[in-house]
Amino acid sequence: MEPGVYRGLANDVYHRGPGISKSGLDLIRKSPAHYRAVVTAANDNERAPTAAQFIGTALHMIVLEPQLFAQTYTLALQRSDVPDAIEDREVLVAMVGKLNEGRLPKLPTSGSKAELVERILEFVGNCSREELEAKKGADLKAIIEEANTKRAGLLPTSGSRHDLAELLRANGVAVTLWSDVQAEWMQANGHRTILTREQFEQLRNMRDAIMAHPAASKLLSAPGESELSAYWMQPVPDPKTGDILGEQLCRVRPDFWRKDGIIIDLKTTDDASEEEFARSIAKWRYHVQDSFYRHGIDAALRQGGAFEDFAAPRAFVFIAVEKTACVVDGQAKGVAVYSLDEESRALGWQQWNEDLARYTKCQNSGEWPGYAINIRQIKLPAWQFQRAAQQAAASE
């Protein structure tokens, strides 16, 4: 892949393609062995997303690419959408039984001569006993068969749901089977990802909350484009010596790149408050993403040439959206917008350069180590000691 910015690169093609990404560097930070295990797994590209990843991907599309969302996702067929469709076989049996109420059953032609006589006298008439008893058995059967031509007979109630449905239709009763509705719907929609009503409402509420948030909606309303892919060649210095270890093809895919140079990243979260989202930034290394994306897009533009009228990055903004976000009385609930301070971005720069150097060393050596192989002493995080001190002070 040559350096530059690309439009129309499918998401799966981008993720399977060449170049190290921020998510790859996250794995390197955990351990090179983790990275190696993921990229060499035979079924890596078929791994099912987690519930959080599923909602996050769908939210990106419904907010940033609504037309593609409509092509990719669909609301699951609801039973209430086709209330007259029949699912229970017993309902069909009852419908056949209703038809049978107005139909005369066929008379059996089996039995003794005496039984045939009694049957004709009861159901056919127009004959005396003496006349019938004087006839042969074959003549009696012929009388019954003639009578049966005027009797519709009872419709059978055996068979499958489809058999019963066809029987009813043949007798003038319109029948829609739920299984047929499902099969027809799947034929038309099976290529799309199916959302439950709960998932669809969650996504719609989250989208509406974003668009009701003054800063978030304004950021997304400016001219720009989503899901562009940027590639660049990055020289990799050793963090300790400064010696160049090699050069790596790197890649980024910003959620939304405004033409004025503001990069917007949409994040789903359980808690979008400032304190808790700061924890999310640290946990998921969003500060690394900020620095890596800004630098990468700028480098892609320099190495690959200007991309239409898109300006180089001048800001990186996070739109944090809670999974329960919604609009209450016209106000957005669960949405916040953040940008990182210079100190946090500087740490991000330092960390992704360290990760890239480690990645390059592993490539050069062919060794992808995991965690430490010896016994290590471990210490609680500093915040645990701070909390304990605060609790002790409060109890005095």
C-alpha cells in the first residue's frame, strides 16, 4: 500500500490489509505475544464481535454513514408486523374443522348387506326396506356411491402445516403461514445484519442524543467525510539510542475527518462523565490514538500528496456516548465532548513511538515475547493507597 489517503476502502479490507494500526500497537503494549497470536490466528477475521463492539460499530454507521447503515442493518421481523400469520398447527386444524361443519361426510361402502341397507335407509332414503333387501350387495354399494357424488366429504386434518394451508387455500380460505413470511423476509434481508427491537431503539436513542448535543451535532454538521483510510511510512528510532531501527507502514482510519482539519472520534462508553471517561482514556489508550492519528494523517498527506481540499489535522475531538444515551425534554442525556491536553497527548506520542520500536525489534529478531517468565513482585495501584489514606483520615 502506497502512502496517501484512500476513499472507499471497505472496513474489512482495511483491517485485514498491510500496515500497523493503533489497535495493533495496543496489543504490542500488552505483549508482542498477544499481537502475534491475533495476527496469526487462522480464524482472526471471523471472530464474533463482543456486544459492546457490535453496538459501537453500528452506532458509527447510523451516525456517520446512515445510508450504508440502512443497507447493512435491518430491524428483525416482528410477529406483530404480520398479526394474521398463523404459526400454530392447531389453528389450521380448527379452520379445517370449521369448513367441515358445512360438509356432508362420504358414506362408507364397506360392511355387511344388512349394514348397507340400514345406511341407505338412514342417509339416502327414497327406497323401502323390502326393495333394498331384495337387491344384491353390489347394487347397494352402487346406490351409496351414487349418493356420495352429492356429498362433499370431510376434509382431512392430518398432515403438516403447509399441507393444511394448501388444503384451506384450495377450498377458498386465504392462509398466511408465519414460517412462509419468515422465509420470504430472510430471502430479501438475509444479507443484512439483523437487529433486535431493543438494539435498534438503543442505537436510535444514542444517535438522537448525539444530534441533540450542541457541540457534538455542530462538530458533525461541518463538511467532511467518514471512514477515509490513511497510510504512511514511519521511520522508527530506538527510544534509548536514537538509532533508526527501520521503517514501518502505518495506517489510521478516522471516524470523521472534517475538511477544516478537525478529526472526530465517536466512543461508546458506560459513563461519559469527565472523571470516568478519563479512566476510559487511560484504559483504552485514547491519548495514543489522538497523537498517532494526528501525526499519521499529516504524514499521509505529506507523503501521498494533498487529498482534495482536506486540511491537515489541527484538533482531535472525542464524542463520548453512553450506551443508555437518549433525549429527555429536548436535551441530550449521556453525551459529552472532550479534547486532550498537551501533556496527555505528549504521553501518547511517547507511548506509540515506544510500541512501534518494540514492534520493529520483534520483526527484526523474529521473537515475540509474552509476559515476564520469572517471579515478579507486584504492588497495588497508587489510587488504592490514596483511597486507604482518605478513609483513614475520615475515620479519625
